[in-house]
Amino acid sequence: MTSTPPDLDLFAGMPRDGSEPVFREPWEAQAFAMAVRLHEAGVFTWPEWAAGLSRAIERAQASGDRDFGDTYYRHWLTALEELIAEKGVLDLSDLESRKEEWRNAYLATPHGEPIELRNGE
């Protein structure tokens, strides 16, 4: 069985390793994996995911995102956050609190050291 090469126009502006798209940063791969895992756990269906991601991208474009491919996983993360809130997995205010905890830990951690939540206390 032969596989058809991907339509590279689908990945315009995104980094590639040869003909395959790759993640720019580790957090992009982690966001991707979280969405896949939550789908596998039955938190949301793939059509719900696709609709949520589409909404996030459309809102970003309406707000001026020039869509060079470098913001795709930010939209992915936005859609993920909104879906888990919509499904009652986590409240958005809890999510914002946790983000602030990580931000404080990041700011309190010396360069080159691992970031841990206790660093922000």
C-alpha cells in the first residue's frame, strides 16, 4: 500500500522536516497531545474539536491575525481551553489562576533552572 504525500499547501508557513510538518516548540506538541488524549478519553468528539478550533481561528483572524502559520497552536490551545471549560472539566477562572501561578514561578526561577510551581510561592 502506498501513501499519498501530504498536500503541502495545507502546511503553508509551518515548519517542516522535509515534507512533514513539525512543531516549533515543545509546548505545541504538548497541546496537540492533550487534545488527542482528551478526545480519546471521551471529553469531546472530533467534530466538536474541529468546530472549536475553527471558531478560535476565525476570531483570531477577525482580530487581525495574519495567519502565517506561527500562531496555529495558540489557536489550538485557545480551543482546548474553551472546550474543557464548556465540558465542565475545568473552570476558566481556575485555569487563569493556574496560568498565573506558572507565570510567577517562571519569573522567580533563575535562568537555566527547571521551572516548578513552588518557585513562585
